[in-house]
Amino acid sequence: MKRQRTHILLPQALLRDIDRMVGPRGRSAFLVETAQEEVKRRKLLQFLENDEPAWEDGDHPEMSGGSAAWVEELRKESDDRRGKACRQAKRGRSRT
């Protein structure tokens, strides 16, 4: 990741608090992490406040029957795989 040096002004009390938590050599990492978390939070809030759909229906044909039907199908597939694995394990034990 390319970095760029920048000059920011912080209130002295805030800088003292940051230094107590992470030390003067940890300031940059702390401020980067904090800023990244805040940007992520604000982007999420902006997305949640947006009225546009999160995706187009055409991009997710598996959901055409509704989310409940899709989840039910996933569960059935999982149960089928689990049952098949159990049957195979039982056959393996009966051969020994």
C-alpha cells in the first residue's frame, strides 16, 4: 500500500491520551486503524440509508423463489451430504 505523509493538528489532550494507549511510536498505526474503521462505518451507514437495492435480481437467479426457499434448499443439500457421509462411514465400519 502506497503511503503519503500528511500533517494534521490534534488537540494536546487527545495526543496525550493516544500516547498513553499506544506510545508515541504507535501514533500513526493507531490513527490509520481508527480512520479506516470510521470510514468503513460511515460507508456502511451511507449504504444502509440508500434506497437503492443492494443487488439486481438477475444477478442472483437462485433467489427467484424467495430467500426462505433458497435457505430451505441449502439446508436440504447439507442434510443430504451429511446423510451420504454417514452412510459411507457405516459401510466402511461394517467391512472391518
